[in-house]
Amino acid sequence: MATGENQRVGNEVTDLAPGWDNPEISELPIEGFRYTSVDFYEKEWNEMWTKVWLLLGRVSEMPSKGDYQVEEVGVESIIMVRQDDDSIRAFYNVCQHRGSRLTNNTQGHAEVFRCPYHSWEWSFDGTLLSVQDPEDFPRGNPCEELTLVELPCEVFAGFVWVNLDPDCKPLKEYLGPLWDEWLAYEIDDWSRVLKISTQVPCNWKVIQDNFCESYHLPTVHPQLADSHEENYAYTQFDMSDEGHNRMIMMGATLSRSMRGENPDLPVSLAERMKHWDLDPKDFDQRVYDVRLALQRKMRELGPSRGHTHYSNLRDSQLTDSHHYNLFPNCSLTFSADGVLLQRMRPDPLDPQSCLFDHWYYTKNTELADSATNIELTDTEGLHETVKYGEQSMGLIPDQDIAISVMQQLGLRSSGFKGGFLSSQESRIRRFHDVIDSYIK
């Protein structure tokens, strides 16, 4: 559908966002080797992963100096640590003596990082403080020569971003239109209420491909038809020159194409209406009027209830899912008071495996379930890693991962000839075009 203009849907006019650049895309086939080949994996790592900004840590989880988080990306391990001046700096998690990892922890507090191999001690600012037998080094005391290797690091939207390229462009330039759109939500201090990870037997791009299209929703997620309009004709799709994608899907409504003209009001939507002082009985036989009524009530009551950021948002941002594919490996879905963050990281050895992270941050836990279909858990401050297939990650991620694993099996086949994409799947081709622009 066209972008950057209003569109009439039934009796309502949708509030569309200004369109993005929407660059031309290629018509090249997306062949199976991209998901299975070790050679292609190595090209991706050397030419793409080492040149892009990566969303890694969360500032609020490192409140005091010496607090740190460690994230793995491919073969690399990165320490992000709070400094004396309250800034966050990032270092490779490797001792400059003989290459040992400094820590196997994922987070913690340290006045010093002590190498477990020979007890070299490193300050959290990268300074080498002490070594065993400093007089025994022909080249002189290592403390006078060495520091930890630092990486470009910036903070934005409450997240810590790191780039493996010392000559990288600034983060704001890399994010392009995402910068101003995400600023509007004021998510810096939103609380994490869900953080779960699992190793998935598929290439990381299979999952990101899935998040780059809505064509699968009626088949894989039919339950979403009770809270979102799943018909692509009512959805806004955009692509940016920087490589990121956007999809805006109407929320607080039922899918007309799947639920008909006069469906019953779902319980979850009725509960959301009550929260905003709307009587569900007033909307008998006119369930499709709820979306605009909610927008008006949220606009009216939001500021007095602490939702000060509503003044930054368009009406559609109060009710509709704004879904972003952050290049290369994150998918973020914003509602008015929450953001679902899903991240894929390549396995360091196997191109047909990846680590999948499923996180949720929110301003208002009371609304999160009804507005986003997120099944909340009491996990503030915790990170749960589960074994794939043995424990649920939640209905929607379970559905996405199951279909991704099936697709990986098919992509191995010599019978797959590169796909046959619809227009609403154009963001997949754009995603691969951007990868190719790095490894051309």
C-alpha cells in the first residue's frame, strides 16, 4: 500500500506515518546456500558483522561504577562496564597476556577483572593494574605497555550499542529514521519483565526473514486476528537507505478478513477498554469502532496517568504495532507502553544454528498483556536460558521458532530454487540486498 498518507478503512481514517526512502530492491533469488554455507557465513562475519552497530546491553542493568554486562556475538565476547564518570565503555573480553577470557559471567560487579589463568588484574577502565613477576619480562613491565582493547560504544534508548569497527560511523547516522521514532517513546527507563533465550537449529537469517514479513501471520499466528488487522492491504511497509525496515499494523481491532463484519468483542480487548474508562457494552455490533475510541481516551487520560510520552506519539502509535527490523539482527515491536525486542546472534561455529533472545520492556505492566499478547513473567533482573523444545518461550515465539526450524530443513534441499516472493515480502529481499552490500 502507499505510504505517508491517510487511508480509509471501513468508517475510519488511519493515521499513517510519513514514508521512508524505500530504495529499489533487486530481483535476485535468495538461495539456500546463504543459510547453510560455511564460506558465506565467514564472509558475513568478516565483512558485515564486524562493520555494523550491535544492540547489546541495557544501561539500567549497570547502575553503579564497576557494574558490567557481557554479551557474545559470533566468536567475540564483549564486556560493557560502567565507569567512574558514569559513562559506559566496551572492551573485548580477552586478556592481553595469552588470550584467556577474563570472565565467564554474563553480568556482575568488579573493581578489577582478574584473569583466571595468571591473575593479571585489569581495571574496569581497561588499565592493567598488576601482573605476576613484573621484573621477569624482557620487554619491560606489561603494566606500562598494555591496556584492554576498547570498542566504539554509544548509549541510545536505554541500550548499549557496540561496533567492532574502530572507524565506524556515529550511531545516529547508522540508525537513520529509527533515531527520532524511538526517541518519541522515551523508553530509557522502561522495565524488563521478560528475558528468555534459546539456541535454535536454524541460521540467524531465517528468523529475521520471518520478522521481515507479515504474510505468515494468518497461518502461523491466527490468534492475532483478535487484536490486529492481519490483512496486508491495511498495513504500512517501509524500507530505509540505512538498511532498516518498518511495518505498521493496525492494533486494538479484529482482523476484518478473518473475523467478519460483526464479530464478538474479545475479552482481552474488552479489558483494555475498561482500563481506559470505555464500556464494552457501548460497542456491541461495532467492534471496529473501538480502535479510534481507545486512541481518543488514551490521548485524554494518558498524561494524568503518567504516560507523558503520549504527547510525542501519533494517534496510531497509541494503538497500532510499529514493527522495526533493525539491521542486521534485531526485531523490535513498539506499542504505546511496551517494546518487544527479539535478537538473533550467529553461532560461532555452525551456520545452521543461532541464539535467539526474546525480551520485553514496558512502561506499564498492567496493560502489557492485553495490548501486545505478551505473556509476562516475574523476571525483573533475571535472564533465563532454556533448551529448545523442552520449555515454552510463549505462544507466539514458539510458533515463529517452530516454523523457522522447518524452513531451515527445506533450505538445505537442492530442490529449493531461491523463492518466489510477494510484494509484501519485499523487506526480505531488501534485508539480503543490504547484507550483499557489505560482502559484495
